[in-house]
Amino acid sequence: MRGHAFYKDEYQDAENLASLVQETDDVEELSEFLSSLNGFFSVVVDADDETVLASDRMRTGPVFYSVDDGKILVSDDCGWMTKETPPLTRSKVSEVEYETSRFVTSSNTLYKEISQLQSGEIVVFDKSSADISTYQHHTHTTTNSRIDEDELRIEFQRVLDAAFERLIDAADGRPIAVPLSGGYDSRLIALMLKRLEYENVITYTVNTGGDTLAIAERVAENLGFPWVTANVTHDEWGEFYNSDTWDEFFHSAAYLGGLPSPTEVPALMKLKRLGKIPEDALFVPGHSALDSMKATPEELERANDIQLGRLTDHIVDQHFKYNESTRIPSCDIESRVAESIGMDTSIEPRSSVEAFERWRLKERRAKLIINGSRVYDFLGWDWWMPLEDEALYEFWRRVPMSYKRHRSFYEEYIKILYADIGAVSIDEAKSTEDDSFKLMVADKLRGSLIWPLVSRSYALWDNSWMKQKYMVEYKLEDIYQSDPRYGIMSKSELKEYYDGQSYIFFSLLSRDTLEKIDLGTVELS
């Protein structure tokens, strides 16, 4: 058992949860028990007749498994899995998903012989027959609640307060470390801790270029929280990349199912070494369930039934946005979308909106965003995600789409709260790292009737030789110098491997992990 959660309003650590799991007699009882938990966990039970694997709603603890010669292999260490599993075969479809979205969907991984546990899933391996059975103790669905904005605001504050009271209970007086970015989610974490008068707080920010550091430091100062950062150089990133630590992190960070994010590793290693973040700190990242329910295209809201082709087109448009020159096999991706959302099964989505949200929560949310917490596990720190609290998830599930779209209600709420608690102007309160004109236009128009035209215009520019030449001649040098993560490659390598990608660092990192380009000496099994 890994993790911690609340059961019947009482905080339970991993040891207590393991005891409670052992009290269940069958899959039905286990499913009912897991559904009653509010927290973050993964379960492996090896009994005489069967092996059972289970994950929480967000799959916060990745688990991999394979079956060979009537036996099951189970681990959260990708390096061990690839060594112990018989000769491996790369999946071409999985490689495309990895290269263009940074993760592999459904139970698939980079290798055909290895599977990954999915969010809200229970996997049972029968030792006598060597058969695998799967069950869902959680499946995302949508509702059509009606509520006015005043009621919504009151209910949101009530649910937020309760979620953060649970965080404070879980922290039990320990220092809370908040990774403060230039965005709204981490800002809300800091605001709520200030509102509930939790004083043992430290904030930190990792430099990835832009004005993130300045914005984050200003937020921390306005709220009266200490703020630290670590100046990690290009050379230090290069040393990290060429060290055993890089391999160890990737193997522990579920790289077979999703591209790990190494962004925080060197900075946190340095802050830990310097004693700037306590050994017993509880890390609280700003991952929010709302992010998977905010951007459903309006076309899908108007659809009377699920048109799998159009649904897949929207998913690819939003989330397969890395290495844009890579050809995406539409039919194969469509089949994987159908598998992921449960088409033609007892849990088939009831609407296009439900299907879209379910895919985002189960795939992008779990394997790309939530998987970012692997860095805390790797460095030996505990963590909790209050914005993924079960009550908050249920709140957002009931909120009308008009309030969720583009996070309009949510971000307005945070601006007002920051202006109040931080004693700043509304203009100051709405300052974030993502204020570019292109991002603002895309955020407002995505899913609208004119979005296809706007999207095609962006695509024409993004895929043009003019943009690529402009970037190589005038921008790549600045991008390299401003972001120390590019220390994993040379300037000449950046120019050589850049082919017009909008998200350059992770696009090149995914290709390097797949061994399609060579940025250095890293070799993963």
C-alpha cells in the first residue's frame, strides 16, 4: 500500500489503509472501500489465489504489470519491469502517442508486453488460470445541475475550506511546501493556507524562463510567506542529464506510460542539500480537477450522440500538440480513444461531453499532470493535492459548463480572493505568466464556431518554413539562454533538431527518450 487518505473523515496513513484493505473479502467489497476514500493511493495485494492491483481516481501512484508463463510481474519501477519482462516489442502506435502527446493511452505502454494500471481501476490476476480481469471502482460521469453564480460562490468557498482543513489535518503541523508558479492554481493554494492561518509554509519557484520568478516572488511577498529558488545553471542541467540520477528518476517516474517531467529535480535537489526546504515538508502542488473539465469544445455540447471520429479530432487538436511534424495514424488513435472511454461497454459515456471529460481526466490528467508529483516521491518527500480533493471533484462535476469553460468563474474567484487577502489591486491580482496575446485568443475562442478558422491560421504559421527560419535565426538563441533546462543539449543540437515545434523542450525530450534523436548519453531500456 502506498499513499494516504481520509476514511470516514479520519486521516489514515499507508499502514492503516493496508489493514483496512485486508479486511475486504472480495473485489466488490474492495471496490466499495476504495470508492469511500478521499485521498491518494495505490494498492497491490498478493494472495494465495490471486494478485490484485488498484489505483485511486487520479492514478497518483503508477503501477505496471506483465504476464508471462502463467505468472504476473508487478512494479512501479520501469527499469525493473523492462529487465524482468521477456524480450520486449515496441508499439508503433504508442511511440506516436508518446511523441505527440507525451503519454500512452489506456492500459498500453511503450511495450506491447507491459501494461499500466489505469485511474480508478482494479486489476485481478487469477493465479490458477493466469487470466486478467479488470473493474472500475470509479468512472467519471457528468451532471446537468442548475445553480446561480451567488450560490456557486458560496458553495465553492465551503467545499474549498473543507478540502484545505483536510490538508491541514494531513500535514499535522509539518511544513507545507508550495511550488508557486506564475499561474492561478498554486496561487489559490497559498491564498487558502493564508486564509486558514496555517503559518508553517514555505514557497518556492523553479526557473524555466519568462517572468514566472518575478510573479511568484511577488505573490509570496504579498501573502507574507517565505520564498526560495535555486539558481540551476545550464552546466548543472547537463551534469544531471548525464548522471545515473537521470536514469533513476526516469525509471521511478513511470516513463513507460508517460514522459516524466524533470523540471523540478535539479532545483529541489539543490534546495534540499542547502537545507532551504525541510526534510519533513509536505509538498502541495496546485493540480486541479477543474483543468480536465474546462475546455470541452462547444460543438460537443451541441452533439446529440457520440461521433467517435469528431471526438478524436478534438482530442488530437487539444492534446497531441508536440512534434507537430509527426504523422498521427487517425484510425489507431480513434480505436484507443474508444478503448479509453469505454465505448461498447457497460460504462459507455452518455454524451460527447462526458466522453471528452473522461478521456482528459483518465489520460492527460493522470499521466501528464498528476505524474508530475513523481519528483517528490523520488526525493523522499510526502505530498497532498487539495485541489484534487474528492469533494472538490464532485463540486466541479456538478457545475454548469458555462461556469467551467475556460475557468472563468474559478479564475475570477481567485482574483477577488487575492485582492482581498493580499491587499493588492485587481490588475495586480490577475497578473499571470500566461498573458501572451496568442494564448488569450486561443483560450477564448477554442471550441467556438470560428475556432477551426483561427486554429488553421495558427497551424499555417506554426508549420510554415517562415516560422522555422524566423525561430532559428532570431529566437532559439534567446530561448536557450533563458531556460537552463536546455543544458541537456548544446545550442547546435537545439538548432539541428528543432523542426518547428511549439513546445520545444518536451518535444525534443520525448524524441530523445524514444531514441529518435540523440541529445547525449542517456540510454533507457
